Amino acid sequence: AFIALVRSLSIDIVKVNGHDASNFNTSNSSCDFIKLLVVSAHEINVPVIASHIENSQDWQSVNSFGIDAGQGDLFGQSTIVA
């Protein structure tokens, strides 16, 4: 039922806040939710991106859940486009 609902929403990307990536490994409820989110997104061929990835440890934490891409200072600082 959940996957059918997600499919009906026409989602093309799922973004999670990686700001607390270091806490993913210490909170079972966060881990379980992120894993479910990633698996569900992948079942309908939707990539998952994590924001606020500041260092390689953050990336290793979120990437271990199957997250496809990241944004943050690890990959380059944001710029303002005017």
C-alpha cells in the first residue's frame, strides 16, 4: 500500500537531511526509517540524496544506507547564483 501511494505521487527524487548523519548509527528508529525510505524509493527507481554532508565520515554513514548521492561541503561549497 505504501509503495502504491508513493508511485501515485510522481516523485522523481527523495532528499534526506544528512545534518545528523553521525546520529544515524546511534538511533535505531532513525536507522530503520532511513533504510525503509531508501528501499522504498529504490523499488520505484527513485534516487535518494542526502544534504549537509560535511566530511567523509558523514558520507560513509549515509552511504551505508544505500543513499545514492550527497550534497554538502565535502563535495564543494554552495554558491549564490544571481
